[in-house]
Amino acid sequence: MSKSSLHEQEISSSNIHDQLDELLDYVTNAAGKEQIHIAEKEILKHVLQIGLASLQKFVKESGSGYEVDNLPVSDKKKALRYKKNPNSPYLSIFGEISIERAGYHDTDKKAYYYPLDELLNLPEKKYSYLLTDWLLLRSTDSDYREAVDVLNKFFNLDLHHSVGQHLIEDVSRTVQDYY
């Protein structure tokens, strides 16, 4: 699996450290000058930025799923052909990132295979399982519109109300099979 270069790792770590420093600077400079609820909101904003940068680093460190000497094989044990490295959106509670994934064409199935999807257990749609779980959990106490509004407010997301409805419909289709 192709991992990020040492230079990319250093830049990514440096970015996270810079954001941690910004958070600590804020706390130091705001102490005794800000109301606590304003400090909470600002600290959460910094924590979400650090979470997003950390998630980006995690994905980058995981590679793209491309391995020169280890090509995936079809059900018939035929090596799949490397075709592309598309970027796929992934929306987490921290915000949206782009995931570079190696794609292999399986001519027998006339489909593409993305090893990184399996390795990271990426969802079919761009919405993280954690975000989906929280949306569904919140939807049990209210309607999906309110659930989306709550997540948008807490995590500074920009989800459209229809996202909640579509995710709930997707999950509801699998409930009967589960039982």
C-alpha cells in the first residue's frame, strides 16, 4: 500500500501541531477576558479543526490501496487491472475530506474494486457511519429535520434536510433483514 512520503507526514503533523498551538494560544489569551460560553464555542471550533486535520492525516497514512507488488485478484484468481485513483468525498463529524482511492477494474464482474474501501470500511455514500449513527439517534427523539439542524449547529456542518431523510430511508430498508 502506498503510504504518504516522509515530507507529507511532517507537513501533516506540523499542521496538527500548529492548530494545537492556536488552541492553546486562544485559551491563554482569552482567559479572564471572555465569557465561558464563548470560550467553549471557540474551543470546540478549534477541536473540530484539529479533528479534521487528524482524520486527513489518518487517511493519508493509510495509503490509497495501491500496491505495486500485490495486485488484487478476481474470483477467478486473475489479477485486476489498475485503472484510476479517484478522489471520493467523505463527510465526517469534523467536516468533509477527500479520500484518494486506487481503483481496479474487474472485467469479469464489469465493476471496479477499491481496496481502501474495504480496509477502512468506507460507507457506500459519503456520510460517515458515526455521523449517520448520531443522526439516526437524534431522529428517534425528533424528526429528521431537527436532527440535521442539531448536527449542523453542533458541528458546523451544512447538511441539507434531505440528507437525514435519505439516510433514515436507507437504514430502514435493512431493518427487516436484520431481524
